[in-house]
Amino acid sequence: MQAKWLDIGPVTQIEPGMAATLPVIGGEEIAVFHTMRGEFYALVNKCPHKQGPLSQGIVHGDSVTCPLHNWRISLRSGEALGDDEGCVPTIPVKVDAGRIYLLREAVVPPTPAQRKAA
Amino acid sequence: MNAPTSFDKASALREKLVVIGNGMAGCRAVEEILARDPERFDITIFGAEPRVNYNRIMLSPVLAGEKTFDEIVLNTAEWYAENGIELVGGDPVDHIDRERQTVVSRSGRAEPYDKLLIATGSDPFIIPVAGRDLPGVVTFRDLDDVDKMLAAAGQGGNAVVIGGGLLGLEAAHGLSLRGMKVTVIHLMPTLMERQLDEAAGWLLKTELERRGQTILTGADTQEIIEKDGHVAGVRLKDGQEIPADIVVMAVGIRPSTMLAKTAGLDCERGVMVDDHMVTSDANVLAVGECVQHRGLCYGLVAPLWEMCRSLADHLTGTPSGYQGSVTSTKLKVSGIDVFSAGDFSGGDGAEDIVMRDAARGVYKRVVLKDDKIVGAVLYGDTADGNWYFDLLKKAEDISEIRDGLIFGQAFALGGGANADPNAAVAALSDDAEICGCNGVSKGKVVDTIRAGACSLDAVRSQCKASASCGSCTGLVESLLALTLGDEVQAGAKTLCKCTSFTHDDARRLIVEKELRAMPQVMQELHWTTPDGCASCRPALNYYLLCAWPGEYEDDQKSRFVNERLHANIQKDGTYSVVPRMWGGLTNPRELRAIADVVEKYDAPMVKVTGGQRLDIFGIKKEDLPAVWADLNAAGMVSGHAYGKSLRTVKTCVGSEWCRFGTQDSTGLGVKIEQMTWGSWMPHKFKIAVSGCPRNCAEATIKDFGVVCVDSGYELHIGGNGGIKVRATDLLCKVGTEEEVMEHCAAFIQLYREDAHYLERTAPWLERKGLEWIKAQMFDDPDTVRRLAARFRQSQKFMQNDPWAKRASGDRSDLHQHLATIRPALTEYA
Ligand SMILES: Cc1cc2nc3c(=O)[nH]c(=O)nc-3n(C[C@H](O)[C@H](O)[C@H](O)COP(=O)(O)OP(=O)(O)OC[C@H]3O[C@@H](n4cnc5c(N)ncnc54)[C@H](O)[C@@H]3O)c2cc1C
Ligand code: SF4
Ligand code: FES
């Protein structure tokens, strides 16, 4: 049986206020954020504007400002804030006993067998 | 056998309830059951600790010497006896046999049950470092732990507390009151990060340090050091060693689920229970810190009380159902008031109301969503904590009292209309003090406004109200509104939405009030957001860096990506790299190194830049350190082509080769570049040196341009070849290369100390005027020297190659991927 959640390592590997990247073979690169208030979020690492790498933006509150053209993206919903419109997919994250987990099905596409079973 | 006989007769008829855990939840559950139906159960409680039930949260005051153990006992031996409860103390349950409905204790005692209640609480989490089992390493959970700490404290010496959360800080406080020298090691950058935001965490840290504790944040424990079979200290990952006679581990707790798990009950993080606290076995219930209810585990007592009520309701036949709890926390350290409740992490549609009163050391933040309070953090003044918490739990609509909400219950509810802050100010008498820092009364502010000061800035400069700490800004604004109605002029542009201060004010106050850290600036200057935004953070980082060279620690997370990664981000998310070529000169070795890098990393393009350097494009973030290592090996350093800093010094060939050249423009350019490189500036900064007025290096559209002439050097400033082309103004003429260098350093420093962040020299010059700049430099014969000296002083700390550090492995976390997710190949088959 496959675990529902993917363990991607200890919380200490990302400093608060920073983000890290996680490439997915055959899928979209993921940006994992650690806010200054100690919360974790994950988004597809592509700004809805022109695909800027959100992981490299400045994190403030629970949003990130894209490094390319300063769109502000909500880390909770993936939506562009302010007057801009657009949305980037979010990936559910949980933290347990000092480790970060991503919801597996949101990261890895289901196998054909799993798809059939569903 | 010590159960009183009066109950013995009936007991055969009664159901048998066995409780595992003689702690706060276990006993409370029994109390609740007895209150509803004292005759129903025949009760046996097993406790691992050899004592009656006591108030665990009061262990902190016991440690601090504010209470004795007797004072914190909740139920005495008489209580057990009077209620016919058998307490099996000091004998933990080892095993639950669900088939036979029996529990077995360590001493071998078997006890059958009809209903079983698991209330085993939590186990302290022990970080798996070497030395964790040494004598002298203790946790903070029960009275035995407190006794160990007290014994150690009796000897004096050093204590290290690992963990800067609630428990850790309470332990540190107690040990410090008992005379030990205490160091708190905390992994995260702010204390109590789960209850407090950065601002409140910073205030708390400052206060604890003032009381003599050493607080190390961002500190990761490597191992616990031993000497003569006893703990002797703690070594951190960065190599630092802290001596210790006792080490307290307070890094967290874990629901104690071992028993339940081995008995085959459903467990995740905690023992899974439904709304009636029933586990996956209908005859087994669980309550307290060991349970998980609707996905949540709790580590505080308030939720336990609610759980115990529903549990008792269920067992006595009138099920009610537990709905989950919203929790609030307070730190029990005398003299420090901290309160936090609900979800204060913001979120979509959430609005923050922040009040900071630097003079009183108060920080309050209330988070609203859809006109309801969803969270609150209070520091320094927690009197209204319960009121906010109550509004939060009841989900009250606060739109009516919103304006006065942050000022607390008394003010907000001071009768409908009074909630209007303007009305409150209008009611003040004329001699009421508005600005405490400068002693300005309401009458004086109003007079100043009537005399023509129509903006906050005008009031600030004319009567000084709100010009210092700024905590009265709101009051002054109200007075402006009251006195002028609609005529209030919008003030000078503030630094960003998070503050009412302008760039100039923020810079001035950082120096005047000696503010040395970002959270400190935000607190003292009353920032209205908890951690700023993408505009103010880089600006404040720069202002601090400029004000306190060598002292202020650069804040990476407040830097734009280019400066964080020391390369230029391009539209496809790759980076470009420009090594420094002093004065535009290069040689075969450098060219070869660049060519090799281009081939080795498959860079799709190399380009000569406008500043006479070579730009290598298309490098991946993870390859950057390797690219730099190769360039460094050929003696090249970072060109800072990415930074708000000195970019290039462009030169022409000058007297050495050109038939028109009057001076050695190339050689001078190299010298200038070697003096100025590495310096952080408000914006990018470009320099050029031309050998004669033909100006082949285009010195008259640079931030600082030198045009060599027969009789010496013309110095030009404020040029820009960007969006709005601007030719330079002539600053002065000097006779020697030394004077060029001195004036260049002085001008840069003036710009560094005065311009707003992201303001290039051209708009800065136009804003301040050429005359102002000349006056700053020349009115006093000594200023050029003084400015230049300050520049050179700060350069001592700036001139180190950021590439070399990274290439040697520093901050590799900024470049590497966390990992790569590779779905198993079969998944695609
Ligand atoms: C120092 C300190 C300060 C605190 N301060 C606060 C505070 O200010 N506010 C707040 O809300 N909360 C505070 N807490 C947390 C609070 O004490 C707990 O939330 C509460 O005690 C949990 O109750 P419980 O019954 O689930 O667990 P506990 O009170 O820990 O009781 C569990 C009991 O089960 C026993 N046990 C475990 N396994 C077995 C077994 N196999 N057989 C028999 N017995 C067993 C244990 O010995 C223990 O006595 C504090 C905790 C500590 C340690
Ligand atoms: S600026 Fe004058 S000295 Fe320099 S290259 Fe041009 S003509 Fe020659
Ligand atoms: S790509 Fe993110 S703002 Fe343009």
C-alpha cells in the first residue's frame, strides 16, 4: 500500500521566510514555502502571470511576491491578489513530528490501475 | 485493600470503570461522571506516578518557587476514599486485553473492566542526539522532573533549556529564578513561534535577555557533551559549545498512544475518538492529550474539560457530543504578559489590525475575517485577551465596534458613537497631551493646523507632534480630519502600505533611535502589518545595512532573488552571470575560463554588456555555485550585475593608446572599481571614466562620470541612460587622481545615506536639487573627507566576493532542490 502522504524531509531544511523547490519527474516543479509564522504551503512553482518561479519571490504574511513582475500570490489559495487575476494549483501540506508531508495524489499522477479502481 | 466498605455491597451490581492515567483528564472525567451519577460505576484508577492527582500546569510555579506541591494537589487521598475510588499509584498499566476486557499492570495486577478509559496524556519528545540519555538531561512533564531540576539548581551553575516554546520558557524562568545561569536554545528564529508572530516573539526575546537569560534562536543542537559520566554542555551544529550542569529538553510532546496501539485500537497521531470520546472499540474511551479528535490533538487543559463533559454525558446516558475546541494560550512567566488565541496566521480575506506602542512595549494584533475575530496575539497588555477570545468563540460580528476594537473592551464599547476615534479625540481637552515624546498638547496641534499645516508631514515639521516615535500619528490624523474636514492633504508618500512613515523618516529614526533589527524597526515605528511586505522589507534591510555597517546582519529573506542568488533572474527562470572585469580589461586566462564555463554548462548565449563586461546566460540555479567556483579559480569575482550596488566602471583607452587621451582613463577606472565594488546602494550605480571630452566611455550618462581634461578631471553626477535619459550635472573639477577617488567615495556615501531605496541618482538629484548636493559636499571644508571615510569604513565589511562564499558551500540550501520526486516507473506502465 502506498502512503497517502509523501514525506519530503524535516521542517528545518527550509528557513522561515524562504522556499525550496522540488522537481517532479513527469510533472510540474513544486515550490514549498515556510512563512515567517512557521506555516508550510506548497504551490506549483509557476506564477500564473508568465510562469515566474514563485519559490524565488519574497515571502511576506501568507503571500509571495513573484520575482519577475511583482504579482502577489496567496500561498493558501494560489490566487493572484490585488487587481491581478490568475491562479496557480496548490498542494496540500501537513507537518507532523517535525517533518513535512505533501498529499501524494496532488503531486504524483495516479497509476492507470489506481485510476481504474477509483 | 483500601476501598471503603460502604460501597462494597453494591459494587457487584455496578459496572466496572477502569481509568488508565491519574492525570488532569483522567480525574476530571471521573469527577464529571460522579457529578452526574455517583452510583453507576465501580472505579479503579491506575497512575504511573506514585501520587495523587495534581494540577500539572502549576508545575511551572512550583519550579519558580511561587507554589508548593501541596498547593497544587487537585484531589487528596480523602477524595479517592470518600468516593470509593481505588487508586493504584506508581504502577503503570502495561497491557490491555480487549477480548477478556482486562488491563494488566506492571506489577502483574489484572483488573477486569466493563468500560475502560485511556487518559495517558503525552510523552515529552526527546531529540535523538548523542548524549540524550546522560544523567542531568531531564524533561519537564511531572513532579519528578521538577525535583531533578530543583536539585540541580541547588548547586547553582549553568542550565541549558532546549526549546523556546511555552514549556521551555517556563522552565528557563524557574531555573533562572533559582539562581542558575540559563541559556535557551531554540531552533526557529523566533520564540514560541506557534503561539506568537515574529513581532511578539521578538519583544519576548528582548525582555528575557534583559532579565539575564541568553536566548539563541536559529540554533540547532548537534550533541550533548559528557564529562565524568554526567552532562557537561551542549554543542550546536555551528560548533558553538554551551556549558551546562543540567539540560532540560522541552521541544514538544507526543500523544502517548503505545498502550492503545498495541491493543489494536485505531490510532494516528493520537488515539482516534468520536464526538463522545469513544475509540474504535465501543467499550474503550479515551480523553485528554492522548486523543485525536476530528484530526486534532490538543496540548492544553481547556479542551480536556470540554471533552470530559461529553464523555460523562455519554457514559451516563445523555449524549451531548464534543465539537472540538478553539484554544488560547498564556505564558506563565511573572511580569511578562503574552496572550494568543485562534488562528492569527492571516489568510485569504483576513485583515490585520495591528497596534504597536513602543513606549509601553505593547504589541496587539487582531485578525478579522468577514467581520469576525479569528485570531489574536497580545504582548505587554493582555487585559483584553479574554474579551477578544470570547468574541472569537462566539463568532460575533464586530463591524459596529471595529474602529475601536484594537483599543480594547473599555474603549470599543464606550457607548456606540464613541467608538469613532475622531469623536474620542474631539472630546479631549485642549491641554491634553497628544505627543508624549515632544510634549505637544492638543491645543498646540490644532493651532498649528489652523496656521496652515494641512498634512501630517507639515504638522510633524512645524510643531514636532508625531515626529519622533510616531505612536500618536493616529491622533494627529484625527485632529487634522476634525480641524480641516475634507481639506486634509495627503501626506508625503509613505514607504509602503505597512507604515505611515516616509522613507526619510524611517531612515532618520533608524539612526536616531539606534534601531538595529528589522522587528525592532517595525515595533518602534508602529508597522501595521506583522512582517512587512515585499516593498518595505528590502528597503529596511538596506537602511539598516547602511546605518550599521559591520554590525547589522543582512537578512536574506528580505532580499530580491537576484541579490539572494547573486545572479540575474531571466524570463525563463534561469540566471545569467557576469564576472567582474576591472575597468573593462580582460586577459586570455579569464577569457578561457569564461569560454570553458559556457561549454561546460551549456550556456546558450554569451553577450558583451553595455558596461563592457561578458554576460553568460541560461545557467540553472543549482549550477550557479559550480559556475562561480570555476570562474573564481581563474581569479574572477562577482560583477554584482544583479545587485543594487556598484555595477561597472566603464572606461575608454585614454592616454595610454588613444591619440586624444589626456589622462590614464583606463588605469583610473580600474582603481575606482577596486575602491567601490561590493558596496550595497539604494539602487544600481554605474561609473565611467573618459580620457578626453570626446567622451567615448559615455561618462555623462552615468551616476558618477569622470571626464579627463588637460588640466585635471571633471566630475559629473546624476546621469542615467535608462527609461528617462538624463545627462549629468557637473559637480566640480579636481586636479589629481586622489581627489577623484575621494570625491567619488564621498558622493557615493551621500547617496547611500540619503536616497530612498530604489531611487537612482538621477531622480534623487532632481528631488534634492544640485545645489543641495553641492552644499552637503562643499559647505563645510571637511565633509568630503568625512563622507569618504564613512564609505571606506563600510567597504571594509562589504568587499568580499559573495561567489567565493557560495562556491565553498555556504547557503547551498538556496540553490539545491529539496529532493526530486520520481514516480515509480511502473506507475506509467
Ligand atoms: C510544566 C507544564 C506546564 C503546563 N502549563 C499549561 C498551561 O499553562 N495551560 C494549559 O492549558 N496547559 C498547560 N500544560 C499542559 C497540561 O498540563 C496538559 O494539557 C494536561 O495535563 C493534559 O492532561 P492529560 O490528563 O491528558 O495528561 P496528564 O495530565 O499528563 O496525565 C496523564 C497521566 O497518565 C499517566 N500515565 C501515562 N501512561 C500510563 C500508564 N500506562 N499507566 C498508568 N498511568 C499512565 C501519567 O503518569 C500521567 O499522570 C502544561 C504542562 C506542563 C507539563
Ligand atoms: S574619450 Fe578621448 S581619450 Fe578616451 S578613447 Fe575617446 S577620444 Fe580617446
Ligand atoms: S511571472 Fe510572476 S509576476 Fe509575471
